[in-house]
Amino acid sequence: MLVLDGIRPDVLQAAIRAGEAPNLGALAERGEAVWDAVSVFPSITPAATAAIATGEAPSGSGIVGHAWYDEEERRVVVYGAMTETVMATGPIKVFHNNVWRMNRDDLYASTLFETLHDRGFDGACVNFPVRRGPHKHPIRLKTVERYRKNGRYLGPSVEGPKEYFMGDLFYSRETGHNGRRASGGLRRSVGINDEYAARVGAVLVAEKAAPFNLVYLFKGDSIAHHHGLEAQRRWVAKADGYVARIFDAGGGVERILEDYAVLALSDHGHAPLLPGRRHVDLRRILGQKVSSGVRARFANGTTVVVVPNGRAALLYLREDVELGDVVENLLGRRGVDLAAWMEGEWAMVRRLGSAIRFRPGPGPGDTFGRSWELEGDPRALDLDVSGGEVRYGEYPDALERLWGCLGSSRCGDVVLSAAPGYTFGEVSGGYHVASDHGSLHASDSEVFVLASGVSAPRRITDVAPTLLDHFGAGKVAENLVG
Ligand SMILES: [Zn+2]
């Protein structure tokens, strides 16, 4: 499985049409290609990669975004995003949160690596952030080792699949592509990059090292954030070269597709931002005392803690705060597309002066076979309800995805989704300039899936069940979100 972070389906299609991505093109041609598969909400890397690795939406995986407010610990947890967010939070702390805490403490659901191991299949993982598994891997990097001895954050090892590679930080064995010559410490990416992923991926395939291999290429996401979709398309050509390296190591694309089932997909899309006034600042809400930033918490009269997650935002309200007033104030703001929250057993959504509430139950069915009890105005979610069916417009798989977000208390009391062109920015207060993601809207929610040897999943939450079926290992726990 190849996960290409944040690559828009239309960007990959354009690259394939222009002959710039012949290897991914060959996979699309020989296998099955889905260009409107769907990410989770918020459409943010930690939530989306957790969904891919576990088959669970945020409410089931426990991983809701880049950052969230931990009400028990009374502090914001940041898994890392922009460099300035990392620097504001402290690189060691983010490292701790991303590499250790997220997998060890916050991830509720079993990963593919764990479930496959239980059924007798070893896994291999290169750079993918959600990698919990049954094998212990010690830190290899000396600079981190030093931090560890002096600090309280980093642990001595992590648990991963049998073959686990993450730059110079972890490698389960020597491949010639780790450590030694690589230097730079924590402010550089400690050898964690796509070139490295391709090299190690090639070794794994050449050696047929494990039945299940997961290689993660992530540069295309940050290129889109900083330089836009044209630049992302140029990167796709480069990424295709990395894919070629892996395919060639296994004897070429034909041979690879004979020997392996192959899945290539992105975890979320990307929405271009407006040239000016693209940032929706949530630090002021009429009548409220807002706390935001990496040190946000309820203190000194704070009534609302705001945790932006790109084009989504999580709001945590003090118990006595009138939710309706907060929502009313925010919906009048330019760039705020919709607000969603739970009210008893119902998920509530307001957009464009219309409102709808819903929950799983008797009612029209969606394309994935779940039926929904709906009350109110379907236009609030751009739904087309007729003949016992719900069809989605601008917000793909909206009901399931909202339900899979709002079911987690970690998502807070109100969740916002930004209008196309806008972003709520980062928890640090900064924001991307060219493109961002996180919303419920199709632009950042749709992903591509290329599949050979397995039927292509239509949602990223269907990836894990599809692969477990492929290995004859059954489905992951079928407990519905809640
Ligand atoms: Zn991103």
C-alpha cells in the first residue's frame, strides 16, 4: 500500500493524462481507479491516516486532527503540522505527541499491523505515522537518545510492525539508507523523507520482506500548502519516480501486480485558498472569553477554547455557555461554512440559514448502505433526498463523516467547517497561504484510490477491512461509531 499524502484526485489524473505519472497510470489502467473516494472529517492527516490504518472514523480511532483539547489533562495536544506550530509547541513535545503518544495512548482502535500479526501476517511500514504493532523498536538516533535521557517526554522505544523504518529515528535493521551520514537533529526531518521511503520500499519489495507493506510519501501535501496545486502536480511526477523505484525493485509493474495486491491512495484532498483574507480568525467570539493557541485552556474566566485544524475547527465550551449564541455568532462570519454539534442523540448542522438534524435510523439510505433519520432542511448539507435515498452534493458522505466526528468528545462541543477558499489556520495562530484542508467540502474530502488485486475501497475507512479481507483475516471489529 502506498499512501500519498494530500494528493488531489484531479491533480493525479492531470499528471497521468500528461504522461507525467506513467507508473501510477499503469496501476490505474490495469487495476481499478476511483477518483471520488472519500476521506474522514476533519480531513486532516492524523485523523485520515488513523482511519486508513484502523478502518475507523475519528470517533472510533480517537485521533481527531492535528490538535485537540484534552479535557482531562486540561491542555491542548498537538501532533504537529506547520514548522511554526512545532516550534511554538516545542519540537520534543510534538515529537513525543506524534511518535509516541498518538500511537500508544490516544489511538483506541487496532491497527492493520496488529490485526494482521494476530492472524499470522507480518507487516512492514516506512514513515507512516500510524504504525502501532507488536514489535518493539528502540530509538536509533543519538540526538534523540540524548534528549530522552535529559527530558521527560521521549520513551526509549516504540511498538510497531516487524519491519519498521522512520528515517534515522527507527529502523528495524540496517538497509544502507539510515543513520550515519544523515545528521541534522530534530529541526531537520532526521532523514524522514520521500526519497528515503522509496529506497527502503524498494528493499522491502526486492526481498519480499513482509506480506503487508505500507510506504508513505508526504512531501506533496506540504508543497500544495505552500505553493499550490500546480506545484503539487509537478511533485506527482517525482513521486511517480519513487513508485517506479519500488515497482522496479519487484521486477517491474507487471510482475509487482502479479505478486502483490497493490493499493495507492491519498488520505485527504486540498482546497486552494483565496489570495487575500483567507484566514478566518476565531480568537474573538462576541460575548465570550476565548482561549486559543498551543497553551489554550479553561482558566481566568475562559468560556470557549478554540483549536483550529486547518479548514476545520474544534470548539470546547464551558458548561454554562449558550451553544446557540456561539454558533449564531460564528455562522455570520465570512469563511465559516457550517457548524455541527450533538444535541442528545441527534447530530445538528446549520448552514446558510438552514438547519438539519440526523442520526442513524429508519429513513433514506446512503450509497454505502446506512439509513438515516433526517429532520429539517436537506439543503443545510446539500443533500438530495428522494425515493428513499440520500444523494450527496458538495459534501461527500456528509452524514457518516459528521457522525464519525461528533461521536468523539475529543472533537469538542461545536465543529466548524470552512467555506472553499478559507482556513481557520493552525493552533499556533499561523496559517497556510496557498492551499489547505480539513473541511467537509468535496475539495479537501475527495481522494483517489488505485487498486489492483483487491476491489477499490470507496472510503478511506474501508481500506483496512478491504485489506483484512484480502488476507483472509476477516473484518476489523464491526462496532459502529458511537
Ligand atoms: Zn496538510
